[in-house]
Amino acid sequence: MRRLYLTCAVVSILLCGGFAAAEQGDTEIGFRLSWVTGSAESAGTLADTGSSVNLSSGPGLEIDWILWPLDRLTVELSLGASALPVGTSSGSLGGIDGGTLWRLPVSAVAQYRPDLFGNFNPYVGLGVVYNAVVYDDSSAYKELFSEVSFSGDLNVVAQIGVDYTLNIRWSANLDLRYMGMDTTGTFTGIDGAIQELGFRFDPWVVGLGFSYRY
């Protein structure tokens, strides 16, 4: 139920931003390739193994809508996907591949864009992200656990970036964002025993892409 409330809150922000832009300003659509840097180790170990579970850096892809309700204030709505490898370290399970955690962030960010450097248009932003997750377990984990799942969460986005105007329609973009994620992994053993491990993932996301203004 809590996850439903958080999802509804994010959707409401997206809709409000969309209505404002539709009435008052232009719109851009952008595409980014990204790299999610950082790692997270489980707060605790898998029972009777002494082994920790960890998340690692991975590549991503993103589509953005940038709405212009005011000349210097924009709202960026983003949908993304990134593949984060899951590993196991130390203990009796050390080195076992855990598969891939697909992070699917949906974010809404308010941006301030000062007009300072001609074709170079820097910006800063602050907003929220809902991290939906889909877990694809490895064959090794299938033998160890009857089920493994990870929870989604609502978190904070802080952003700094720059657009370079190529022409009246097209711009190139370089972007750096902090997009936090707290997730709980639920590991159900073959014997039915259930264990939960918490993860705090504090990644910096580096993005490079293009946008089209219409």
C-alpha cells in the first residue's frame, strides 16, 4: 500500500508539470546514454554463509521530456532503465554471480537555467525519483533460493548539467545526477526460510545525449 501511495505522488507531479508546460511553454524530448557509478553492500550477510550481497555500476538508457513553464525554470520528466550486476562476496558463497537488478527510475526534477554563456546553457535541478526494480536472477541463485525479490522506493534527485545548442531544434547534453535508492532484498531459501537484507545505493549517474525542441 505504501508503494502505491508513493507511485501516485510521483504520477501527480508528472501530470501537474505536463499541464503547466502545455499551457505556457515549449517542450523538448531527449535521449541519453548513461553510466550508473557506485556500489552497495548488504547490511548483513546471508544466514550461515558469512556472505554479503552487493550491487555494482552498470549502463543505462533514458528518455526525457523537458517542459518550459517559465523562461528560466523548466521541469524534466524522465523514464530510465539501468542494469546493475548483483554479486556475492566473502564467506562460502563468495564470487557467485547473482544476476542483474534492473533499476527503472521515474523522476520529476525542477531545473533553473541561467542565461550566461551563449550556446552553452548550464542548469541545476532538484526533484524526486521513484525507483521501480525488476530482478533477473542467475542460474546459481536459482539453485540457492526459491525466490529473490527487491523493493522499490521514493528518493531524491540532485542534478547539474549543460546543454549545447546545435541549432534552433537540436541540443547536445552532458548531465550529472545523484539518484539515491534504498532497497530491501528478500531471499527465500529452498527450505522456505526468509531473510531480508537492506541496501543503500548512492549512485552518481553520468548522462550524454541529445534533445529535440518542438
